Amino acid sequence: MSLSVTPMAGRTFGAVIDGVDLRDLAAAEWERIRDVWHESGIVVIPGQSLTTQDQVGFAQRVGDIERQTVDTMDPGLQGAPIVMEISNVDADGQHIKDRNHPQTRYLGGNEGWHSDSSFKPVTAKASVLFAIETPSSGGHTGYADARAGYDLLSDAEKERFAGLRAYHSLGYAQAVAKAVDADLPDDPTTVRGAWHDLVRTHPVTGRKSLFIGRHAALVEGMSVAESRAFLDELEERVCQGPRVYYHPWRPGDVVMWDNRCMLHRATEWDLNERRVLRHVRVAGDPEPAVAAG
């Protein structure tokens, strides 16, 4: 069976790719997957059987695996590649059924729309998620097209937004979501994070997109309350209709998305059932230095 591509019907993004084995890709097959991914924002590739090494090897075709930094939740992991299981099963294999358990509570923060590593100076390029165990219902992952969201803007909004930056912070976002026990400071910039332009241009396709999501806590020149209202309204406009897709996971599914122009979010499932997804994150490319004038 040869590689086939089926665009997601009725949506502004996304494609399903069949007829490939990600463990043994010919050069032409990879080039086709890469091109479809750039155009579609996310690709769904079902029917795979991947070891951790297989999944990492596939992700490395996009770029270097991102490494944990001081921004991550476990200081002991600093420097380690971001290859991890997102699940309600702990490191000892114990099934976690309590939503208030630290692991599931922390992961609950991901139920807000976001882009991976937007809180770092160099944000993630891609994420590759592989389904190992899935519940009988629920636990979908939502994806939203921030390129089509940008296209919705009026010309006046596009001109105005081109000069705006937002401060992204994981620690602040987790506190807002009550995924951790932490007080909210009056100034989000006192919590570790990074400033990023509100509008970004994709380095390959040239398409513009909105760089927003739950990590964005403050817009330059606005108060915290004004920022929240502004960002929430933008997110509401982007994350609906044909700009959104929720993937119903089945074992063997692979989804790769482009963090530079897509948002994503987790959804709840019955914690009496196990859900184990393996996540591999590809590091972004540092922005070229600007020479002093």
C-alpha cells in the first residue's frame, strides 16, 4: 500500500496519512509527510507500532529533540530530552484514578489551549504524540488553527496586532488553572517566562498566525485584567468552527503538529481507565541575531 493523504473534511487544516510505516520511511515518503505537515499544520498517521527509539528517530527528522530546562516542573530533569509519557499511570506502573493526585492535577492544566514551550525564549517547533493505551471514550486532544484565526482579523486589527507582544509563563498559567499550589503575583513577569510577538510568520510557508494560548499572561501596554479579556476574546474567536479538530485516540495513532502555528489542548476522560500517550518534542530554531545598528 502506497502513501495516501486525506485532508480533514470541513476544516481549515489537518490531514490523515495512510500507507506508511514510520519505522522504515523512504526519503520520498518523509519528504511528502514533511510537506503535508507544513501545509496542514497537523498530520494524523494511524496504525503505527513504535518503540521510544522509533518515535524519537521519526521526530529527529524534523529537528533536534528539545531538552528540559529550569522552566519544567521537575528540576531533576534539567538537560534531559523531552521524551515523556502523558498519562494517569505513574513511573512505577500504578494506575492513578484520583484527579487531585499531583500528576493528574498538573496535567489538568493542559486542558487550556496552548503551544508547547511558548514560555521559553526558543519555543518548540513540533510535537509528536503516540497512543499506547487509550480509554473507551473521552481523552481527545483538541487542535486549533491559529493561521486561520489570524485570517479572521480585520485589516485594522492586523496592523495593530503586528506591534504587540505577550508574556508567556508556565508557572503563572499553572497557578491560574489551579494545577499547582501557588499564589498569583500582581505582575506575571515576576514568574519565569518569555516575551513573544503576538503575530508570527511561519519560516517555511510564510503564513502569519496568532501566538496565543493559556501561557500568555500579559500583553505589553495592558493591565493583567485587560490582557486576560483581550486574549480570552481572541482565543474564543480562533478556537471554534472549522478551525478546530478533536482527535479520538486509538492505540497506534501518531499525531504530529506544528507548534509554530497550531494550538492544542487536552480533554478529560474517566480516570478509572488508563490512558498512556508518549510525547516527543522537537526544539525550535533560535531566531537569527539582529546586528546592532
